[in-house]
Amino acid sequence: MTTRAFGFSYFARVLGYVSALPLALIVVLTFSDVFARYVFAHPIPGASEIIQFAMAMAIFTALPLVTQAGGHITVDLFTSGVSNRRKACLQVPAELLSGVALAFIAWRLWVQAGEYAGNNTATIVLDLNMAPLAYAMSIFSAVSVVVAGVRTIEAMRAIATPTEVPQ
């Protein structure tokens, strides 16, 4: 295993654990809230706000993993009878487009986080500040841009050596 492959493997494992934490929180909090609501007739205050924050974190912490795995939606209508080199040639603009879209998302989230911070925007029930969440979402989107860049470089290398196409 090369150093770069080990680095990505470690990166993916850590992000997998980080992504699992908010999902586990959602499961436990949803169960506890429903249980408290039906058994004690008293739901957990602010549970929906915490679940919303956890859902956003689950999505954006997994975004670099999905990008690294090539898990974004793609349409491959024309690649069934195409050589590996041509597949790599088609993959380069797709990866570039993905990187640009992710960069746009990261930028807009950063701008939104700045507005949240400037206005002290917070949730209604628990008064949770929304700026840190938006900043975190922006950072994970930016990490996904870097991952898309690495995938673009790998696709360009595959054009030069068409023996394998990254998936």
C-alpha cells in the first residue's frame, strides 16, 4: 500500500466514524423523544432542532466520502462500448464539473455562515448558534472540492496510461 493510498484510507475511515456519530445521535434522540412522548406525555424539548443539526452534519461529513467513492449521480448512456481511455476522457470534465459545483456550495455556505454570525442567528427553542454549523458544512464541502480535484488528476493519469479507469 502506498503512502497516498494509506492516507486516503485513513482519511476515509476517520470521516466514516465522524459521519456515524450524528447518525447515531439521530437514532438515539428520535427513539428517546418518541418514547418520552408516548410513555411520559412529555417530548424532549428541542429534539427536532438537534436532529436537524445532526442531519446536516451527517450529510456534509459524508460528502467527501461520497465524492471519493465516485458516488455522485452520473449518467453513463454512452460509455457501455467505449474504451477505458475514452471513459477517462469523459470522466475528467465530469470530475471538474463536480468540483466546480462543490466549490460553489462551499462558497455560498461560507457567505451564509458569515451572515448568520453577523446577525447572531440562532434556533428558536434551544437558541443554538447556526453560524458554526454553516461554517462546518462549508469546510466539508471544501474538502470535497479537494477530493474531486484528486479524482480529476487520477482520471488524467488514466488517460496517459489507459490500463485502468478510476471508479
